Amino acid sequence: MTTAMIIAAMAGTTMALRFLPFLVFGKDTPKYISYLGKVLPQAIIALLVVYCLKDVSIMSHPFGIPELIAGVSVVIMQAWKRNAVISILLGTVIYMFIIRIM
Amino acid sequence: MEVIKKAFYRSIPVMAGYIVLGIGFGILLHNAGYGVIWAAAMSVFIYAGSMQYVGIGLLTGGASIITTVITTIMVNARHLFYSISMIDKYKRSGKYKPYLIFALTDETYSLLCDDEDHSEETINRYRFFVSLFNQCYWVIGSVAGCLLGTVIPFSTKGIEFSMTALFIASFTEQWINSKNHIPALTGLGCTLLCLIIFGSDRFMIPSMLLITLILTLIRGREEKAS
């Protein structure tokens, strides 16, 4: 019973966070919120990149080198071919290869 | 059918990551003594990756409802931001809207937040199927992990980088598509600053507040620019 209740609390809270902005601002969206909606995606994606790399240590082995090389490969590939599937596949393969040889 | 195919192709980058991370979650939940029903229930109803990992600790520790709610808010506060930036995009989503909002994970958000390459009548179905495919990968992964109960025989070490690569690819794509790089640089700068000041366990909420503050302060200038 407790298990179900804890899971329900997690599910309910997560749903509340996802639905709340739509319930509050969905009908008459204030200009300020529309503005945030336009500029936030770029800022949030940057935040997510940093979030994924937060535990990388540049002071100790392997010094963030796998992340750097694989990350730069993704940027170059994406800028060149504009195809996310290819960029992500390439970056992941490069990363998995480097961490095995370093 | 064409729309479903497009949605599937768009969801491929998330497939490997969600299945493997889902398996990881399923294994941990299994080892904590919970069966496959719970794995499925969590992945269907909570559907938030990092929260479900944290949730295993809450379950085994027998956390109170208050602790659970507060922890969930701390871990998932960023979802408020995803929703705020999708309000205008999801305005005319009709019957798909509740599920689109429910299924807005980090990865789904990054696939859909700048995808305008569809006509008005197909975009809702397209968004729905991208969201649905992603959740299917996550549910399949967690159920499989819970059934297996042990680590898969071949080494998948490093495959979690596919999630990082997904965000880097989205960042690059948005950078190329926009003339104004101030929002991207604001996000990058604020997050790095907060990571240095608050450390890797506590920087997310300060980062989001700082980003909102800076973007609010430069609003006048930004709206003139666009």
C-alpha cells in the first residue's frame, strides 16, 4: 500500500509540474509568458547540455577528453549534415570507443 | 502513416538511451525487491527518468508522502520550464494535448521544442507519436530490466552519452537556426556559473531562476531585436 502511495505521490507531483503552467497561463497567455516561451528553449537546451556533463572531471583521468572529442564530433556532424540521428549515433560510437581505449 | 514514419525516425536518437537507461532502472528496482508490475507502473504513470532513479531510494526508505512530494518538486522543477515554453506551441493540439503535456520529458522536449517542419493538420499527430514512441522505449526498457534482474552480458558502458549527444545536437541545430544567440549564451553562462557556485548536486534550481531573471531583464531589448 505504501509503495502504491509513494508512486502515486511521485506521479501526481510530476504531473502537477507539467500541467500547472498550461492550467495557469493556457487560456490567456500573458505576453511575458509568450516571450519566455520563445527564448527559454535555447537556454534550457544549454542547461541540459551542462546538466549531462556536470559530473565530468577535467582534473582527473580521463580529463573530460572523451566527452570533449565526442561532443565536438556531434557539433561538427550536426552543422555539416543537419541530421540528428547521424550526429548522435556518431558521437555515441566515438565516445564508447574512446572510454574503452583510454 | 507518413506522419508515424517521420515521428519514428525523429524518435530514433532517444531509443537506445531510453531502453538502456530504462533497463538500468528496472535492474535497480528489481534488486530493491520490487516486481515488474511496479516497474511498469512507475514508467507509465511517473515517466520521468531521473525521478524514477531517485524514487527507488524513496521506496526502499519508506519515505513519507511529504518527503516524496518535496523531493519530486526539487528533482522535476525544470518541467515547469518545458511546459511554459510549449504553451503557445500546444495551444491547438486538441485531443492530443493532455498526453503531449504528460509525456514532456527532457528528451521529448528537445525533439519537439524547435520542430516546426510540419503542416498544421499533421503536427499534432506527429508530436503525439514522437512522445508515444519515446515512452514506449522507456517502458520496454524498465520492464525488461526488471525481468532480467541482472546486468546484460555485453557492455553498454558509455551508451548513456547518446542523451548528452542528443542535447548537443539540439543545441547546435538551434544555434544554426537562430540569428540571436543571446538566449543560448544566457543559458550556458548562467548554468556554468551556478554549477561552479552551488556544485553538481544543487545547481539546477538556482540556474533556472538566474536564467529567468536575466531573460526577464533583457526582455525589452530582445523583443526589439526580434
